[in-house]
Amino acid sequence: MGNAIIKRILLVLPVLIGVSILAFSILHFIPGDPARVILGERATAQAVIELQEKLGLNEPLIIQYFSFMKNIINGDLGTSIITNESVTTELFTAFAATLELTIFSMIIAIVVGIAAGTLAAVKQYSIFDNVSMVGALVGVSMPIFWLGLLMIWLFSYKLGILPASGRLAVSFDVPRITNFILIDTLMAGNFAAFKDGILHLLMPGFALATIPMAIIARMTRSSMLEVMRQDYIRTARAKGLSEKVIIFKHAIKNAFLPIITVIGLQIGLLLGGAVMTETVFSLPGLGRKMYLSIMARDYPMVQGGILVIAFFFVLVNLIVDITYMFIDPRISLD
């Protein structure tokens, strides 16, 4: 198994190198002089020359790439053109907000999705099965921005029970150590702020969870139905095992491989695709940061964001591959 894990890790390296080449090429895909495009048509020749030197655009292309890679290895993703701050620092702050929202959303999606999918498979063709699958279809089809606005209108403006935007009420002064609100509030021992952070996550978390929740539920149902028809399940029933033991000890474990695949892909997609949710709920996350950076032509920030999203997407898929081997050791022999 150890050799199989090492092979999986080595296979990740070409992907990351390819992503680095793509991120590096962004500046050079721009028609014309990148420095002049960034600064605008009214920029002076001196300002253009200074930006070219700052970004290293006056060096040969291969030298620029190796300098780019050297900076990445050293943890330096450059300086934002708009804020003049470190891209690494700004992305870390934004990524913490997105990762916290993603984890919260996936907990909701996994718990509800697996439970609904399992019950739908066990009670196939029942009212619960039909209702849950229709609900899954609605969850996949519903636009996140519309659902988010509807939730804000109902729970914030009409009922007044949940905050409409942000990550924490301005009345709480919590030191930002990790930039994860829930962790920082617990570290500060401020449980009122922790509760407020949870309340701020409920609406965006549920809105973002609807699509992965629906996909996980449908995949769980499909996988469980396939497993429940296998010979070893019929044998277990013939031996007199209870339905609960059959489902939780035999069926779910063998049905879990495709479910893990879906969960891994959804985590990766949410990390880079939470733009709508973060915009509707005014969350300072990575998706919103990338959108604003693209609109402002802050290319160093865009390059850094692409690298961060790609790295964690690849990391999640690597973890999924390794998890396969622990669930089914036969996979490591392939």
C-alpha cells in the first residue's frame, strides 16, 4: 500500500506543473503589452517600464517562468497591483473564509445526503423515496443566488432570526489568529461570538450545500440499491441477520466508494466555485476575491488564486484516492 500511495503522490506533480504553466501564461495571453493593459491606456511610458521591471516582464520567457516557480516554492505569490499587499497574505485570509464555509456546507450535505439516500434505497418506491428524489432534483436545479436571496428575505428581513451578511457581528472584537471565525472565537473563549459565527454560516452554508447534498443523496441511493441486490446481502438475510446489521455493517461500506468520489469532487468544486454564495451573503472568501481581482485586472492575485484552488483540488482528490485503499485494499494492488 505504501508504494501505491507514493505512486499517487508522484502522479500529482505533473498536474501541478501544468497548472503552474497555465497560471504563469495568464499575463502572456493578454493581447498587447500586459503592463499597459494593467495600467490602462493613459499610463505613462515610465509607469509601464516600472511595472514591467516589477513583474519581470522584461526578462526572457523561460527566465520569467523559473523565477515564478522559485517564488512559488518560497511561498511568495507576488504583490497585488491594486492593494500593494502580499498576495499570499490576502489569499490566506480569503481562503480561510471559503474553506470554513465549504467544510460547514459539506457537513450538512454529507449528513443529510447520505441519510436521505440510504433511507430512499431501503424504502424504495415509498413516499419518502419519491419525495427525497424530487427534493434532490429541485436542489440540483435551483440557482444558488436565487435561493440565497430568498433565504435572506425570509429569515433575515421577515423573521429577523438570522444575520443577512458577513461572518461576524461588528459588536464582537475577536483577534484573528487563524482567520477561521469559529476557531478564533473558541481560542478567545468568546462563546457568544462563536454562536454568532454559527448563525452567520447557517444561510450561506445551507445555500451552498443544496447542490452537493442532492448529488450525494442520488449517488447514495443508486449505489445502495446496487449493493442491496448482491448475493452476499441475500446470504446475510438468509442467515437471519437483522436489517440494521445488514445495512450498516455490510451494505454501506461496500456502497461507499462512489459516494467518496462524489464528496471529493464536490469539496474541490465548492472551494473554487463559491462566488455566487459569497457575493450574495457578502462573504470575503476566495471566490469573491478572484471575481473582484479579474474585474480589476489584478493578475498576480488571479495567478495566485488559480494556484491555490488547483493545489487544494488536487490535494482533495489525492486524499480520496488514498481513502479508497483503506476502504478496499484491493485497489492498491491494481
